[in-house]
Amino acid sequence: IHTVPVKGDHFVIVLSLTGETKVTYNLKDYTLRPNDMFILSPAVIHQFDATEGLLLGAGFTKEFFSEALIHQKHIDLFDFLSPDMDPFYSLSSIEAENMHRLMLMLRNYYYDKGHTFHKEVLFHSFNLFMLEAAALIKKYRLEKDARSSRKNEILTTFLELLSRHYRDERSVQFYAQRVFVSAKHLTKVIKQLTGKTVSRFIDEMLLADAKILLDFPALTVANIADQLNFSNQFIFSKFFKKQTGMSPSQFRSKVK
């Protein structure tokens, strides 16, 4: 769990145990409370503030998932691992307790290297855990779908598009055309649902990515400006300072 913006390389299923944890995932803000479950997908920018909350997470790679999944006929149940899907689910106390128990069992088998059938029991416990997660998500997704609205569809589609195009496309019109609404309507809907403007979302995505890239010493500020498709280093530095109050070089020195 990271307290600075990162792009992970694992799937992680997170269960909130106590307190409150603030999460920013794909630029959308969430608050996790006890019994909430959250799904992290690889390569999606996210940040946690768990100073007041306690979380338990089960992480795994795509390779482990492919190798461990015995019931291939159920593969369609696991589309919730897609970064395009809703990552947040509020469970009942009984459901959360069951998931907690399965996560602890999975952890115990993972560390029990001396078990005669270590790999087999690890895979079976993982499958049991994943099938339980899939069943819960299917249940709650049906409930959410029944309450879904066109506005939520617009927000979801916009965020999906933004995660793929933010480096190259920064105009409201670009996203509005692909959501099949006017720029004015897109701006209104996003503002109503999130309190942020479309332009603010674009800036925040660029800023989060810039902070990640600045963590790589081998990349110069000019390299980063080029990767993020700013026309030159000066314009990137001006953008970064406007957002943070610091130049890219100052930020880089501060986080070392």
C-alpha cells in the first residue's frame, strides 16, 4: 500500500479492517471504512492515506492468476480485475469476516513452505478466495447496475478514456466527442458527480504521472516533458510549478 502516487505491477484485493483510509485511484477519491473491499489493477495510478485505517491486502500477478486458476470455465467471473470496472464494494460484516478468514488462510499457506503439498493447497486456497470475491462482486454489481444512471456511465467512460489518452489529449472536446455528449454537458456532469472539472482531472492525471517519472533519476526533466507530450521543458516546468508550488527539480530533491 503506497502513500505516494504509484503504478503497481500486481493485482491487489484490499479489505478495510478498522478506521478510515483515503484512496485516490485513477484520480477518483474513495474513503474505505470497515468491511469495504477495494480492487487494485496493475498500471493504474493510485495513492493511499492509511494513517487512520488498517488494511489487509492479497496481491498476485497475472502469471500466478493464470497458473493457479483451476476452474477455467469460470474465467468470465473475474472481469472485475479489469481497471475499467468499479473497484469499490461495501460488504456486510459477515461477508467481510468470511473474506478476512480466507485471506488469512491464503497467507498461512503462502508462508508454509514446508507443507507437503504447498503449491497445491496454495492454489486451491487462492481459487476459493477468488471465487468468493467474484461471487460478492457479482452480487453487488447487479445492485449497482440497477441504480446506475446515464451520468454515472458518462463519468465511468470519461475516466476510462482519460486513463488511456491523458498524455496525448487534453481538450474537453476530445473526451466529450467520445462520450457522445457536448463539452458543456460533460463538464456539468463531471462537476456534479465529483466536484472537479474535466480540465482538473486531466491536470491531476498528468501531475501524478509526472511525480512518478521524477522518481527515476535517469530521466531528465526534458525527457519527462517529452514523455508527457509537453511542447518543451519550460512549459512542463511552468505547469508543474503551478500545480505544486515547486519546480520539477525542487520536487525531485525534496522526495529523495
